[in-house]
Amino acid sequence: MESTTLADLYRAYIACLNRQDWSELGRHVDEEVVHNGRRLGLSGYRGMLVKDFEDIPDLAFHIEFLVCEPPLVAARLAFDCTPKPGFLGLKLDGRKVAFTENVFYAFKAEKIVSVWSVIDKAAIEAQLGR
């Protein structure tokens, strides 16, 4: 798979997330997907994403950096949103916060099979004055 094709596949996946088009998620994510070392499967992965949008009603994924080296993708995603209280165990007061996520993906047969993700919780804590 070429890196430009992989980048297009990844951008289509992000667009799917931003539309919250859960019926199309299986076009981008493998049935046996693993997230941070845990096998969630497609239904568990979908459930995790649905919960993310419940916890952050104005959630939108924005690609800040994207590097493709088939079959791997590395991305820095930027968020500017208003999480509900309790997000990441933080006492949020309804304020808008900005943070990033560094995430790596492994693709197989044009679908995501593994995801490794780290959210910059410290950036949110700094905005909360901690």
C-alpha cells in the first residue's frame, strides 16, 4: 500500500468519526481491532467512540500532523472542545479546553487493526490551573 493511499484511507476514517457514522465504521476498522493492547473488536471500539462523543458533545477530530509509512500511520490530533465533568477523571466546569492526542495505527487490508493512543491530559490540567 502506498503512503498516499494510506493517508486517504486515514482521512476517510477521521471524516467517518466526525460524522459519527457508526454504520460505516467497519469500512475503516477491522472486526478484531486492538486498542492500547486490549482487543476491543469492532463493537467495543465503536462503543468507546460513542462514549467519547457522549462525554464530549462538541467533539471533532482535527489532524494536526500525519505521517504514513505503510502499513503504519502516526498522527497528532487536535481538539478544542467542551467535555462533560468527569472526563479523564478531571473536575471540568463546563469550560472549553484544547488538547492533543498522539496516536499510531497499524493497517492491514486497508483497515485499522491496532491503535496506540496517548491523550495529553497535562495540557487540560494546565488549563484548569492545576
